[in-house]
Amino acid sequence: MMKTKNIYISALIGLVLLTACESDDKVVQQVLDGKTSGAVLRERAISGEEDFDIFRDETEFSVTLEEQDEDNGELIDRVDFTISFVDNNKEGATGDDTVDPIAFGTIPASEFTIGDRGLPVADFSFTMAEALETLGVPLTEVLPGDRIQLDFTLFFTDGRSFNANDAAVTVTGGSFFSSPFSYSLLVDDGIAFDYEVTTSDEIDLSDGAINENYQVDISIDDESEGSLIETLNIYRTFRDLTIGEDGTDLSEEEALFETYNIADLDLEEGARILSLDYSLDMIFGDELELEDLSVGDDFQFRYEIITEDGRIVTTDEKDTEYFYTIATSECILLNGDAPFPGEYTVKLTDLYGDGWDGAFIEVTIDGGDPQVFTIETGEESEGTFTVPEGATSLLVTYTNGLWEDEHVYEIIDPNGKKAAVGGPFERDNAAPPVAREVELKVCE
């Protein structure tokens, strides 16, 4: 009985393999046979850039095409190309600059050569400048998100023609045929805008919360040391998303917050550099206070770059390149009943760079021997302490020394968040040393 089953299984596998092979053959026949699907204009290679940007119109796009028909290329007459422009911004002096497809070139059969697979191949290339000149669109009206569309049609000597509208999905999207008959080239902004928040992008509304200044490092690189861009504008919005029962809406519409001249920013490795440091008072503005906020409200900052020729580069959606949000939250304590276990990092700084002048931090776990952290000399020091599982007490104290206005510390919890910060303090060199408890807040 087992032998009979094996015979059935073997026969079934053979039938499946035969069917699969026949299926592949049918796909090829569907593409290469008949009046309406008898040709493939296959993409063999793309060189140059697959996207353009708003500055460098000398950028070139180049594609190598391979033609295949039922007579292995004997039917080809020519390939005609059209170019079009899709304005996805609808801004600027001329409004909507969208241009419908217009003639952009021809490759006659005589310019095809026989490639390494025995089929006709030819190259087609163009620069962004050539495309815009043909379209009649000035470079100053091209913005990020616009597209330049290249379409082509294959003509046979018997009068038949093939383009993207004629090709099936198997042809336009298949890995073997790879014959899209069309390329949509995105226009990028040509600017590397790097944005790094070095503190926190949340405002903690819980009692006794640690809220530092909102600090950001920005790098702007147009590959020309900033000569192609002129201005950085920063816009602020407040959204009251938790309107109370009285219906009072404290939202504030977008308004210009700060402006920077790009040429005035520091230049490092070809990029313009800017460090921002906003206190809560600066973020709140004249009308808001911490007590006005509820969890769920947020502040939005939109960054806008004005190019040297007057174009505007920006985005206006969350988590996009030029748009950032400061959220509100409330700490859920993880160390409310017992010390939170794990490794803590103590970072010390002396703003003058000559040590902590007798000041120190002391850590005691479950009444054991204290661990002391200080800066004997120099500007910075860093150390760690570990709270074991099951610990019942953790005492952290700061003892003052001389020149207290130079001393700064922060303690990082096992989750990588700041559990405590302190300093610089008021200077009183006559004050005696006093150990003051440092409260740690380990939040979820």
C-alpha cells in the first residue's frame, strides 16, 4: 500500500512540475504572440540618477533598453519618447505648471545594436535641463515633490505600436520582462537636513517633573556650503487637543518663531550648523503656562528653507523632514514603591573645567557602603552604579563645594532616560557643605 502511495505522489509532483513549466511558457507566449501583446521593450540597465533635485539641472538620467518580439527584433521600426511635468505643489508665480506629454525624441531601428543576448539594444539619456527646456518650465518653478515623466512607445514596421497602456502587469512589473514603458522621476529638494533632538521631545506634566530645555542640533547641506540657500525660518504652532468642558480653546495658529540667515551659520565639513536651545518659557510664549497644558496637547515646529532664487522648501506633516512635534506626557513612576533595578549612569560637568571644588554625589544602596562620584580635575567625569533586583532603598545625595555655579550633573536611568538633573547652582563660597537628597524619577 505504501508503494502505491509513493507512485501516486511521484505522479502528482510530475504533473505539478509539468503544469508549472507550461504556465511559464504560456506567459511568454501571451507577451510575444498576438496582435495586442507582441513585444517587450525590456529595461536592461539604468545609469546616472533615478531622481532629480531642484538645484542641479545638469543631472542626467540614462536607460538601456532591449527590444524583443516574435521575430527577435526584426519588426522594430522606432521608439518614440514623450516628456511631461507633474506639478505637485501648485505654487509659485505661474500656479499649476503641469505640462501634458510632448514629443521628446526618437530612436530609429538603425540605432539599435545587437546585445549580448542576441536582441536589439539602445540607450536613451537626457538631463533635467533638457527636459525642462522642452517642457517650457523654468527651474525656479520646480519644487520638491514635482515629477518629470518619461513615456515611450514602440512602433513595428507593420504599423502596430506598444506603450504602457497596452502592456499587461506581467510585462510592466514582472522581473523577467521588466518593461515599464514609463519612468516617473521625482524631484528632490537637494538638501540634506539633519535634525537631532539632544534632550527630550516631550514635556512632562507630572508633579516635580524634570523638564530640561528643548535642545536640537541641525545640519543643512546643499552640497555647495550653503550658497544655494538663503534663509531658515522656524514656525511654531500650539494645538489644544484637550479642550475643557467650558469650551475654552487655547490653540495658537502657526506664526514665525525665529529666522536665521544661512550665511551666518557655522560651516563644518561643507554643511551649515545650528544648535537650538529653547526653554519652556520660550516654547510657551507670552500666553501659555505649564498649568494650561494637558496630556495630549502639543507644540509643532515647522522649518522652512528659502533658496537663493526664492523657492520655498518645507513640509507640513508630522514625521516628515522639516516638521517636528513636542508632545505632552505624564510620568508613570517605576520607582514609586521600591528602587528600580538596573545600571544607572552619573554624568558630571564642570563648566570652568577645573574640577568640582569639593562637591560630590554619593549613592547608598540598602544602607551599604556609599559610592562617591566627583570631578577631581578637568571638565567631565562619568561613572555608573547598579541597583540589584530586590533592593529596598536607594539614597542619592549632592554635597555642595566651592564655585557651585560651575557644577552640573545628570543621572540616566536603566532605560536611558534622565532620572535627575542638577546645576548650575547659586555660588556661595562661604556656605558650609550640606548633603541634599537628589530625587530620582524613573518613568515608564
